[in-house]
Amino acid sequence: MDTGNAMQRTSGSQPKSARTVLSGDDIDRALTRIAHEIIEANKGVQDLVLLGIPRRGFPLAQRIAQRIASAEPGTDPAAIVGQLDITMYRDDLRHSTARTPSPTNLPAGGIDGKVVVLVDDVLYSGRTIRAALDAIADLGRPRIVRLAVLVDRGHRELPIRADHVGKNLPTATSEKVRVRLGEVDTANGLPLNEVAIEGQA
Amino acid sequence: MKHLLSTLDLSRDDAIRILDIAEEMAAVGTREVKKLPALRGRTVVNLFFEDSTRTRISFEAAAKRLSADVINFAAKGSSVSKGESLKDTAQTLQAIGADAVVIRHWASGAPARLAATDWIDAPVVNAGDGTHEHPTQALLDAFTLRRHWARARGTGSLGTDLAGLKVAIVGDILHSRVARSNLWLLRTLGAEVTMVAPPTLLPVAAGSWPCTINYDLDDALAAGPDAVMMLRVQAERMNAAFFPNAREYSRRWGFDDARLAALDAHGLAETLILHPGPMNRGLEISSGAADSSRSAVLDQVSNGVAVRMAVLYLLLSGDQQRTANETQG
Amino acid sequence: MNPTHATGDYLIRGASLLAETTADLLVSDGRIAAVGPAAATDARAASATVIEAAGLVALPGMVDLHTHLREPGREDAETVETGTRAAALGGFTAVHAMANSNPVADTAGVVEQVWSLGRRSGWVDVRPVGAVTVGLGGERLSELGAMADSRARVRVFSDDGICVSDPVLMRRALEYVKAFDGVIAQHAQEPRLTEGAQMNEGEVSAVLGLAGWPAVAEESIIARDVLLAQHVGSRLHVCHVSTKGSVEIIRWAKERGIQVTAEVTPHHLLLTDELVRSYDPVYKVNPPLRREEDVMALRAALADGTIDVIGTDHAPHPSESKECEWAQAAMGMTGLETALSVVQHAMIETGMITWADFARITSTVPAAIGRLGDQGRPLAAGEPANLVLVDPAARWTVDPAKMATKGRNSPFRGLELPGAVVATFFRGHPTVLGGALNTPLPLDGGA
């Protein structure tokens, strides 16, 4: 996730001008498409590793892995998914609040020589992905690194692009994009799945 | 958290946060590249007015694993031993551009002075001050206990405290900064503490502390502690009549082989033995106990690096506000 | 040429004498010339400078039995000149300069030097205290008689800062000074029980890991000394009593008719060891700040007469002696310029004593203990005009940077306190007027 809008995916009370741009079903369809794109680009599941970036990149990676497994029988989804924490690699540590890092968990086979697909919810400035690439370099040497995101909202600050995009969402920088996934977001005790754009509160 | 001066003023949330971050830092120690870029370009000064190679290298390893530059300033043999004051030393470090000061001092309260004055702006970490506190030691002890007991119970340790754990701290409580820091932190984390010592080596006001006092180590072991923390005893204390001689001390308050066997006899399969080091083998702890499978001494050392990484990371990154978990991504 | 006698006459109008009766005072030629209606009708009143004193309390000039003026030896910390300016501003007309200078005031030569510096400065009477033992070494008696016979006419002897712990030496000193009506002022601190001591031993020291200064180290010496004083029939003065237990021992001794007097400092009447939690050495003092219950016992003892006097233990230090680690820091606090306000705050505003009691504990009794004939006298016609005018309704915030003492080590900094010294008359001359220093009254042209 990107600097400048650190709170963009925070769940909580909704500001007045929120509008839903992706429903839960829209998200499901986008992820199914991404799963098939990944299989196609990789010509199968050989050497494939999905690394989700906390917090919502990880459940997205799990969901994509489930879809890959149902398309490619014999694949164990848990064996190809990992989590990559990038807290210590951020370029704004000195300026933003101290963050508690999340665990980094790699699949048993590691990432050396693998095709790693980084998974995150929103692609914005590109700084999170820059940090993720540095983090990967400290953990091993993949053969290929690709990027899959649920939403690309534009406004890149680094030469980074996604290989797989669920939805391109033109936004103003004053707006916030909130991704809510049932694994981490709930409303009234029920899981919540949507992508919403909020104007300036 | 601007400084880490004592565990007395550490909240439960802050303590658990440090321990949780230390879990992630410990994982880095098992990787091939044991280094994180988090503190790149920051300068950590280890300001040691008292020799302590162990603590110094632990902080040095912690800072370096976070990519910080480290300056070691040993006050012995320097301008400090020629009469330069703490104030002048601090102002010099400020001028050099220190981003954090890790201070070990023989005088209780010296880190608090650095933090309270305008001599230097940098965050101050107390690496042991006189007979006051040694907060990172207490944090690494708590980390060691939390991990061990999570493993023994088959649960995760993240986010948990030490509620219900029974810890006996044994030895020279009066002069021990480790005992004080551990008492406050263990209580904050919900553990029960028993202090075991000769009456001469307890503060006269120890009765006001939130712990049980027991003069009898065998009795304290029979009560079934989950951990026994042995403190270093300086043999020269006997010259000041704190106890008659090393032999008598060892017999009554040393953790010897017989007491090691007693833990088995009491059925305390998971009870740990801790010692902050350096150990006086044969005085407060026998080699049999120090080298037994119950001994967590080496775990304490490696956990010390992770805990100190967590502390440096927290003090040196970000503005000092509290973070909500959800702002990360 | 400096005046050696008070110049001019002063008519103080409408002052409240000891806060009991309102009257005019005529000051002339170093004395209180007239009190009451006679003051205004006196022939000298017409040409006198009028001081409107409505709402002000007139008190006899304060006498401090316990002041560290640091000269000779530590002129960087304080001089007789700066220390006595501070004294005048604080409402004092006499101070006893403690003997722990360098060289130690253990000979007639040194005490005469301090005495004469005081005469030349002319802000207050400076009465040197003589050291009990040579060099404060605790081994041999100083030339007590020579100091008593010197021009400084020393009557108070003390090794203050160090306890005369040797019981034989203490007994001999108590006996010996009877020859010239002297008194031994004991700094009660059992040295072996306080080796390396940094603060009061108790709950706070246990948490802070600072070596404790137990109450018993003071109380055991006081108990021994009152028994010695009883045995040899001598006068004993106990400096800066700081514990509840000490009060009980002194009360017991007085009930038995032992000639013991006791002193308490303003800071021990207000501050507790809780302040040490900051590790700020401005709170480091000897004897140390004690517990709340000690503070309360000291106040009660001062009110009931068990403790006789206020002694400031004014102890200025240069900033580098306090801008350091607690253990490295010097012990001591300034006190001359805050004593009146702290005592008003702790004792008068709490209803424990009256302004008349204040005059007794800050002037009458300390002058009597020090055998100062022309200090601590009643506000009556014919008496020496050593007096102070106080505005009891004033409130001020303590700012050490604005003090006349060189020491900036006031533990009361930032505290708002009641009571302000408006004017101090020393031998009929206003050393302080309008709350500010006026001019001194040097008693020697420079001998």
C-alpha cells in the first residue's frame, strides 16, 4: 500500500460520499480472471508462488490460489501461497508512524528459481511494490517476479506496472480507495466484500 | 514511546507490541540475509560508562541487523575518564548527529537525566543503570518465557501476555537492576513474582513491592514456579556483611544440582532456569543447572538481539504516535 | 566613605506588628525610637522618610543559624557579599556562616576573616560558626576557645556536613564549650550507616535503586547526643532534623529537661522523596528529603515547640555540580530567599502557627541559641531596629535565575508561594526597600 493515503483501506464509519465500485461478485469474477491469466502466462502451475502483501494482499493471494487449484487439479493451494511483509523495507519509516511488522511466511519450497507473483489489493504510487522487490531480494532469487493487483488507481510515482489487474479505477488523489475483504473486514458481524471510493470527508 | 528508560512506565500494550515485533525480528535472524534496511542512514551510539561486552555487542548486532550505523563510545580511557561530564558527552553526541543513544551507566538514573534534559534530543535506551533498571533484559526474559510457554502449551505467542505464570527471582535483589525491571514488567504482563533472597539483599521497603518475599529457596521451588530467574551475586558483597561467605550463600540460595533434581521431583517438567549472565558457576548456579535442558541462558542471549532490534526500530522509526494496526499494508 | 551608622529616620505607618496590633514605628539612629501614637508625634517624625505599611506585617529581622556562604574557598558558589544580599532579600538581619569553607573555619584567623567580610558587606550580621574538630576531620578539637575569644565571638560550633560521630570527642566538645557559653550544633548522621547514601531509604529508594540514607542513622546519633548532653549538663543543638523518629527522641529529651534545641529546614517542611523519582539533583540534599509522614511530624513538632527554630541550610552550588548524574551531584539547596514564603505556606497558611510564632522560630529563639544580644528582640521602643516588613497577601513564582544568591539550585523553582519581603531594616538602615535591594550598612570602612 502506498504512502500519502495510509488510511485508504481502513474500515470504519463511512464518510458521506462513499460509492461502491466493485461488489463482492465483481471481486470474485476479477480474481477468477486473474487466476486464469496467471496460469496462462506461466503455462501451468509449475514453480508458481503467490506472495500476498499484508494486510489484504494475503487473502487475495489465497483466493487466487483456490481458483488456480480448481482450474489445475492436483494443485495444493496452501503450498503455493505465502505472505511477504514489507514494513522494514518502506521508504517512509522515518516519517510515518512506527508500524508493527507482520510475519513473512514463504511456501516450503522457498522462492529461489520460482515464478513469484506478488499480490496486493491496490496499486497506487508503486512504492509498496518497490519495497516488496527489495524484500524478495533478501529472501532469495526468483526466476521471474510478476505483479497482480485487484485495483489499479493510477498516480504512479515509480516505473512499476501490474501484470494482472482486476479493475482499472481512475481516481483523484483526494479520493480514497477502500478494499474490504471478508477475511479481515466485517460489518455487523458479517463479512464484507467490496471496493469503494470515498471522496474527501 | 520516546525513550525506553524503565519497565515501570511501560504499558501492557507497549510491552506486548515490543514482544510481537521482536518475534518478527527473531525470524530475520534465521534468514540467509540477516539484515533489514529499516534504519539505513541512522546512527546509533552505544555510550558505555561501565564495561559490559555482552550487552554492548547485543545492541550492536541489533542496530547492525537493522542497517544502522553504530558508534561505540566506551567512557573508560576516553575524555570521560578525564573528567568530562555527562552533559558535555551528550552534547558532543548531539553535535555528531546521533539518532539514538544506548546508555549503560554505573549511576542509577543517568539515562533518565539524558532523557529529561535538553543536552540531547535523541531517543535514549537504558542499557542498565546502576542498581536501578535494565529494561531490555526484562523484555528479553519476558520474550523467552512467552515463547517457551506458548510452545509448551501448543499455542501462538503473538499478542499474548504472561498471565498466571509464576516466576521466582533469586539472589541479590537489592543491587539488581535486572530484578527491578523484571518485577515491573512481569507484573504488567500478569505474572506472579516471588523474590527469594537473604533479608540483607532485599530493599527494606521490598514489602511494598507487588510480589511475595521468601527467604527459603527450597520452599519457593516447592511452590511450583514456571521459571526460576537466578541473579548474579558478587562475592565482594560478603565483605560488607551481606552474607557470611560464598559457601553459605551457595548452600542456601544457589541453584545447585540437588535443587535441579527437586524440580523433577516436584513434577515441574516445563520449568525454565534463566540467568542474565555472566554466571558465577558454583556460586549462584551450578554447572549442572546452567547446562541442563531447562536452562534458557543461550536463548536469552539470542532473543536479546531480537528484542533490542524491536526497541530500536520502535524508537527510531516514525513520529512517536501510536499506530493502529490497520494503517499497515 | 561608607556610612557606619544608619542615615536618616523612617516612619513606618500602619504596620501590623506580628499581625497582632496595628501601629506606627519610628526608626532612628539604629533603634526603634517609638511605637504607636508616640511615633507620629515624635519630633523626628516630621523629617523622617515615610513608609506606608498598611497591610504589611512587621516582624523582628530573621536570624539563620545555618547558612553556607562558601567564602573562603568556593567563591564560585557564593561569597559573603552575594550570600548576605540574598539573606537581606529573604528578610534576614543575621546569618550564621557554617564552618565548612576552605580553609575550614577552625581557627580564630578564619572566623575573623569571615566576620570581617560580613561587616564590610553590611547587609546582615554575619556570625561565623566554628568547626568542632580540626579540618572537620573528627579527630582533634579545634581551638574552640580562641574562636570564642576572637573578634568574631563564636558561640556556635559545628562540623556541619559531617557528623561528630566519635562519642568521646562529642562528649568533650559538649563539655568544653560550657566554658564560654557555647553550643555544639550537631549534623546527626551515623557515617557507617550512610556510606554512599544518596536519598532517603524507603519505598522510593527501593524503586530507584539509589543507596538509602536510613532515618535510624539520624535518630541513633540524636539519641546518643541527648544522653551525652544530659550526662555532662551541656547545651546541644540538632541541625536540620528530618525524621518523625528524631522528633520523638527530642520530645522525650525535652520532657526530661535536657538542654536540647532543634532546627528544621524549610525544604523538609514541604518536600518529600517522591520528587527524587525525576533523578533531578536539585532535590539532592543532606539529610535527604523524607516521606510525607515525616514532613507532617516536623510541622507538628515545629508548631508544638519540640522543634525550636527554622534553619535554612542555604547551600548554593555552581550549575555543574547539579547538571550531572544524581550520584555525582553535590548535596544542598538554596534557601535564604524562599524561607519566609515556604514557612508561611507550610505553617501559617495551614493554620499551624501564627506570625508571632513565626517571629519566635525565625528570630527570637535562633538569636538566643546563638547568643546574639541585639537580634531577635521585641518590636518595642529602644530596641535595635532589626526588622522586616512582609506582605502576606503577595504571591510570587520562584525563579532561581532572578535570585541574589549565586546558587541556582532552588528546589522550589516554578512553585507559586505566598508572602513577600517588602523591606528589611538592619540596624535601622533599610537594606531592602520596595522588595528590592537598597544599600548596605557596612560596619567597617574596610579594616
